Amino acid sequence: MEFLKRHYEKIILCLVLLGLAGAAMWMKAQMTPVPEAAAPVLSRSKSAPLVPINQVTDQLALAQITNPPPIILSGEQNLFNPVTWKRKPNGELIKIFKSGPEALTVVDITTNYTIVSYDRSGGSNIYVMTFQQHADPAHPGRKRTELAKKDEKTKSGLYIIRGIKGAPEDPTDLDLEIPETGETVSVSKDKPYMHADSYIADLKYDPELRTLPKTHVNDTMTLDGEVYKVVEITGNSVRVQSSKTTKVSEIKWKQGP
């Protein structure tokens, strides 16, 4: 008993070490069959191909996040763009999305021409000429006749005869100089000279359900209580100017010319 009292700590330590050694040997014995049991599973997993993961939904979601749709604050949505309702003569209500020049529509544009033609010989190197000028404020569009001589300024001032082809008493063609454009053209009895000098526009204004036919340059119109002036008409557009802000708006003719 005296020996146990002096050395009991050493005896306990030895017993613990023997237990640890036994546990280590037991664990080694238990781990030996594990690779042999896992071998068939590993061989099967290597031979079988992996099934690809379907990532279409994830890719679509990622594309929407990286490329968000633009925010549109204009157009026909009414969150930031309240619309006006108007009543037709028959009582039906309609939405008015645009007003002023933006709501104007060009229905048609008619071209007016300055026309000069050779009519006949007047004798003694005098030639009877016919002309028509829509831009003439005194006689707009009126067909008139005058006498002309070579190299002499005519009363109308539209042309000067510079050359005569054929017999002077009955020429086949006359070469005309056009002072306004500086060009030289040839005219005959069946081939007149034509030059666009003005335009007439037929317009439509949907917010007030009315038409504006035969509109000329310098004409005025009232759109939703504001006065506008037509400042220019070309072969494919109409330009109007606000009398309040002097802003000029251009309305394109979508169907022409």
C-alpha cells in the first residue's frame, strides 16, 4: 500500500497511455477496409458522365439585372404625362395625347409652278410668249401673254430670249435666260419651262377635329387658343411659328412628295 500511495499518479498515467495506444490500434484496424468499400463507388462515378446543370433561367435573370430596360417617361403612358379628354360632336370622348403644332398633320402639298412657253411668231423677230406665275401677288396663277424680242428684257421680267433655233420667222425652239436662277433653258410650242415657285398645304388638326385646307405661306391659324403663322412650305414639310414664343415647328409630310 505504501508503494501505491507514492506512485499512484504514475500508475494512472500508464493506464491512460495504454488506453490511448489501444484506441489508436483499434482506429487503424477500422480504417483499413474503408478504401476497399469505396472503390466500387469511385469506379462507377468516374465512368458515368456528369449531367450538365440547366442555367438558362439564371442566365436570363443575370441579363435582366445587367441590362435593365430604359425608363420611358414620355409617350402614351399617363403617370407623368396626363392626357386631355375632348368630346366629339356626337358625344363620344377621345384622348388627346398631343396639342399645338405637334398634333398637326400634313394631308397634302400642292406645287405651284411658274410656266413660260412659246406660243407663236409675231413677225419681224417678235415672239408671242405665254407665262403664268402663282407667286405674283398682283395676278396669282393667271395665264397671260406678252411680246418678246431677242436680247431684250420682257415686261414680266421672268426671262430673256438669248437664242433662236430654226427659221427666225418660225423657230422650233427658243433659248431663254432665267434671271432668277441664272440658268438657260430651251422652250418650244409643246415644251414649256416650269419652275416651282410656291406650295399650298392641306393640314389636319385632330384635337379640334378640323381641317385647314389650302394653307399658304403667311397664313395664320389658331390651335388650342394660341396663334401660329405659316412661315415656310416646301415640297415635303410645313413650318409654323408661335406668335407667343416665336418658336418654329416643322411638320413633315409623311406620304410625300
